[in-house]
Amino acid sequence: SLWVASMPLTGKYLMAQLEHGQVLQQPNAVPQADAIVVLSGILTAVEGEGGLQTEWLDPDRYFGGLALFKAGKAPKLIFTRGQLPWTDNIEPEGEYLKRKAIEDGIPSSQILLTDIVENTEGEAIATRALLKDNDDAKILLVTSAFHMPRAMDVFLAQGLDVVPYPVDFKVRAEKTTFMAYLPSASALAQTSLYVREMLGRAYYNVKNAL
């Protein structure tokens, strides 16, 4: 069973289930909205000269948000200040991303940050608080394709009108070869990600139902 869980063929299949029905969109094809919301989970910190240094895990969410903003799809760009309890020695993600966005030409006045948040539900609640003066607020939600269904559920539960903009797709457009049957650590990580994501979806489904 460990062999099967570690096969790239298995990992690709499971990620395809998480990403089912989603496609990478062109920014110009997306409708107008009140704000673009970029979820955390794309940075890490490593020891470097002078202390901790920030590095990208995967920048697709960031670049997706900037692409939508530069296409004129919303007047506000929101970054969530993600910070897990065991990483309180690290700068919240949104603060770093705001500085980076300003360097990349986004006006500071059009960038908003949420309160510090620890999970997707916290991001949704904090975003709703930022947009509290607009009961019918429409947002363009930018997150990884595998994470989008769960994120959509929790943001919709906050009464927001949500348009998904999935990025960071994990299923690659590649042919299947004999290598797909040989175990790999990256494939096992995809299987693990699938299990965690499905548990997260189940949790929020039950919570929202109650």
C-alpha cells in the first residue's frame, strides 16, 4: 500500500480529484469585482545572514492576484496576514506580500491587509470584516486549485459573492511513462495532501451544516 501511495500515477490521480472542474483562466476573462483576495500559504522562512529570511514556496497566488489587479478587475487587493501559532517568530505573510506588491507597482493605498489569521476560515472572517460596509461585496478569490473548493465554502459562508480564480495547479500536462509507477517522495506528499485536504473539506462541510 505504501508503494501505491508513493506512485506518481497515484499522486496525479488524487490531485486531479481535488482540482476537478477547475481551469486556469486568463485575467481579462474574469468579471469585475469589489476586491481581489490572495490567500496565504505561499511563503516560508529560512535561516540566513542576519537572521530569518523569507523565501517563496510557490508564488502563483501572488502573481495571480497582481495579474487580476493590473487587468483592472478590482480596485482593492487584499492579502491575508497568515501566521500559524508555531511561526509567530516569522512576519505574517500579508505584510511581506504588500511590500513586494508595492515594489511591483501596485499603489499602497489600494492594498489592504486582514488581521492576523491562522486558517482558511480565519481568512474568510477577516476578509468579511474588511468589507463590512458592503453587504453584497464580490471578491475574486485567488488560491491553489486543490484548495479552492474548501476556500469557496468558507468564504460563501461569510455572505460574500465569490468568483474563483484558481492557480498553482498540481496536475501537469505530461505523458504517462513507466516512471509513473516508481515510488517517489513527491508523489507520497501529494497523497498526503489529498488526505489532509479531504479531511479539511469534511470538517467545514459538517461545521457549515450545523
